Amino acid sequence: MQFLQKRMNIINGLMLIAAGTLVGCSAGGNKPGYEYAPNMYESEAYEAYTQVGEMKYNPNGMTMRTPVAGAVAQGQMGYTMYTEGYEASASWTNPVAPTEANVAEGMRLYNIQCQHCHGKKGKNDGGVIKSGQYPPPPWDGYQSETIKNLPDGKAYHSITFGKGNMGAHGNVLSPNERWKVLHYVRSLSLGDDFVYAAEETKDKEVASATAMSFEGFELVDIGPDLDMINAAMRNVHFNGMQYKKFEEQSKPHLDKVAAFMTSNPDLKALVVGHVASDMNIPGFGELSLIRAKTVCDYLESKGVSRDRLSPKGKGSTMPIDTNDDKIGKLINRRVEIYFIK
Ligand code: HEC
């Protein structure tokens, strides 16, 4: 009898385990089922990048946010700057006239962006180099034959994208400003041999920045404000999860564009969106137009009437840089503004 009782206990026990297993297995759809010893699945200490439910300030419910695109971990930057195109750039020539005013503006910008390394007179004796903490360029100064023989286009390329230990300056100087700085570098390099142009000399037409027509529209020459507008638009970024909206920090830059349009009520604007080639995938078809419209909406909210704003989407048909790496794609992903009457 006792033996039978024992057998029944064992059978009951087994049935209980079986029932428990069945209930536990009823997982599916949105139900994870029962978790036995949940600590085995979810760590007590939150792990970076795991999802732990909704949070007000973190729409993806992640413990830690993913680093911004292009972030580099400390110590991981091998200092390989953007070299593609350096050789080809040798054929570019300086489109800005070397008038005294342009060279003086170049000097002003040089003293802000360059002299702490290259020195006031281009002798590589700026504070940063003199401190001994930073390796100097492999030539003596701008007066060296190396720099005198360096084609303008290559110098422009290095100023834009950086070279060796010199960082990129394309993000702090507009194309026009970079060419002006280069004139000043040349004036330091050549000294008395530097030839100034007469003050009334016009800049040669720069294909992208001052194109006089776009898609059959005749563009209005807005003079020196063009640099300000282009610089503002280069600071309008569309990245991350909310890929249809520009990032919050773009707003002060768009505010400048809105203020410019408010004080120039005769002007209308073509607002042209472009995407990098990786956005040419189903579902992203009209993204460049959507982004252009987002910019128009914002300008309208700042008092620019809608009938002055025409959004256009160019997809990835007008790249201004390579689509083969991250920096190129970042540059291609942009919204531009062209002014018409
Ligand atoms: C942090 C220091 C630093 C700053 C700031 C800096 N440079 Fe340089 N620059 C260097 C170094 C180092 C090199 C040498 C790069 C190499 O060839 O490895 C260099 C190289 C150059 C060259 C030669 C490029 C070539 O193709 O060989 C030019 C021209 C130049 N710099 C101009 C400028 C101008 C103009 C600015 C300001 C807009 C500037 N640099 C800002 C450190 C700096």
C-alpha cells in the first residue's frame, strides 16, 4: 500500500511538472509566456543597448542611446583623413578674385582658424606647434618650395578635408571662405611677388555656389549673403531615427534663412532636397521632397509666406561628393536653397 502511495506521489509530481511546462509553453505573438528565473533573461544591472520598456526621454526604451553617427571611440581614431580625390583636385583653380578686400577677409579667417598652428606669417610657429605637443608639418613654412609648388586645388582639398595631422576645415569655412583663406596663404608664401587683382574684378563663376540658373529658373545674385545662407543650410541635418525631420540644432540656422527672407520680401526660394544613394530604396522614394517640405513648413512657421517657397526633391541624382563612404553620404544628404524672383 505504502509502495502504491509513493508511486502515486511520483506520478502526481510528474503531471504537475508536465502541466507547468505546457502553461509555460503557451508563448506566442505578444505573450512571452512564463519565464522561470527571469534573472537569467534580464540582467539585474541594466545592460547598455537592451530594451527595458518605454521611457519618456528615450523613445526606443533603450538603457543607453546609440552613439551619434560617425562617433569614434577614444583612442580608435587612426587619423586617416579623407584622401580620396586629392590627386584629382590638382586641376581645380581658385575662382575667387585675389582683390585686397578678399585677401584681407582671408587673413581675418586665417587668424581665427589657422594661425595657432601655422603661425601669423605661415612659418609653422603657432602656439600649438611651439608647445611641442603637436607634430609640425613636414615642410618649413608657406615660404618653402613644397607649398609654393603645391597646386591650389590640392591645398583647397586639404583645407576642406584635412591631411595627415591637420583636421578638416570644410565644416567651419564655406567654399568661398576657403578660397579667400588660400589667397592669404599664397600672399604669405609669395610675399612681394603676390599679385593682387583690381578691386572691381569679379569672381569667376563657381559652378555650385553661384550657378546663375537652376532647372531653368534664373537665380538672383544675393551677393555676400550667399555664403551665410549656404553655411546655414549646410547646418541643417537629417539623421537618426526621425529621418524625415531635421535635427533640433538645425533650427537656429533656419532662423537665419527665415530672417533673410523676411528682410528681402521680393525673393522667392526653391528649397531643394537631396538624399545619399543609400536612400534609393522602396519606401524612401520621395524622401528628398519630404525633407524639403519640412524645411518649407519651418520657414513658414517663422513668418515666410508659403507662396514664396517651392519645395523640390532631387533624390540622389545630384551628388556633390562620393556615395562610397560615410562623410561623402553626409555631405550629399542635404537641403539647398536657391533664390529666384
Ligand atoms: C592643428 C594644427 C593645424 C591647423 C589648425 C591647420 N593646419 Fe594646415 N597643416 C597642419 C599640418 C600638421 C600639416 C601637414 C599635413 C601633412 O602633409 O601631413 C598642414 C598642412 C597644410 C597645407 C598643405 C596641404 C597639402 O596638401 O600638402 C596647407 C595649404 C595648410 N595646412 C593650410 C591650412 C589652413 C589654410 C588652415 C586654416 C584654415 C590650416 N592649415 C589649419 C596643421 C594645421
